[in-house]
Amino acid sequence: MFELSCDAILFDLDGVLVDSSPVIQRQWQRWATLHHIDMAAIQAIWHGRRAFEIIGEVAPHLDVDEESRWMRDAEAADVEGVIEQPGAIALLKLLPVESWAIATSGPRAVATARLHAVGIPVPQHFVTGDDVRNGKPHPEPYLLAAQTLGIAPERCVVIEDAVAGVEAGLAAGAQVIAVPTSHPAHELTRATVIVPRLADMRVAVSTGPAMRLTLSGPNL
């Protein structure tokens, strides 16, 4: 069992709050086929990364900006198979709006479409790949998310599924809970705690002089 105390939770989106893997697989395969790119090369680097970073690595001969826009539009228009990660909505309903944020590598249009698809309201505090100069594993997304909440990153818990996201959270100074939805647990051991599923987590909110969140549950 584990127990962590914090003032805010910073969530990744894909693989943590939503399962969008069918769309990601479908649209990247479509793009790879169009451009004769090895899909395995894309899959080796895609978790937690922005589209233009992936395209720049696997196809630097293409117009990266144009191809990134193509991918953004394709993914935003396709929500078939996007579902809530078990326990996500129930957990969010327990949290005061000023105590959580989303920090995703995806474009705002894509992230918003996926939230709408599963019935999660677009949060008040919402950082996307469009808002930062440096994507994960750089800490900027989580530092900005903490800043929008007005809470020191050291008093935040990041919840992530990807190695790049775990590294971003740690580099920001936060504690990190990893859920092994896109990576096996043995690749996420740098996280503070590894939890089998988001649905296994419990949260208690205490008000007192200052609000505190206590996260608990089984760990691997």
C-alpha cells in the first residue's frame, strides 16, 4: 500500500484519463502508409511525445509543420473507440476544481475532442502541447500546469503512463504515480509509486487551514 500527500494532482491525458490507443494506432498507421514510413520506428518513440517531434525524427525530409497539422486534424476528427480509463471520472468528481490540472502532449483540439468523447468536462486548468515550447520529458508542461494552479510543483502529484511523462514529472520536482497502461511496469520504476489501475486509487480531501489531498491504494 502507498499514501501520498499533496496539494494538487497533475494528470496526463492519453493512457491516464482516456484510452485513445485505437485512434493513435489507426491515424499513425494511416500516415505511415501514406509516406512509406516504418510504423515500428514511430511506435518506438511516440509515447508522451508531440506529433511534430515524432515526424521530425522519422521523416525529417517532409514538411514537419504541414504533416503535424494533418495529424492534428485527423486525430481530432476521429474519436471512434476512445473510452474513459476505468475510475477516471469517479476520481475527478472527488477533486475540487482548484486542485487538479491536465498536462498533455497532444494539441488542444485533439485533447478537447477526446475529453468530450468520454464525458469529461474540459478543465479550468489545462495545458496542451500547443502551450509549451518544450514537450515531455522536459518539465515545462508540468511546471506550467502547477503555475496555473498557483501551487508549487513540489506539492503536486503527477499521474502518468509514459516514460517521458514520468521523467517530466520528476524533473519538475513532483511526486509521480505511474499506471502501466502503455508501458510495462518495469519501464516505469523511476516513478515514486506504480499503481495497477487508476480505479485502485483512493483520494481523501481535507480542508483545515489549507486543502490537502491524500492519495492511497495498492502499489506494484
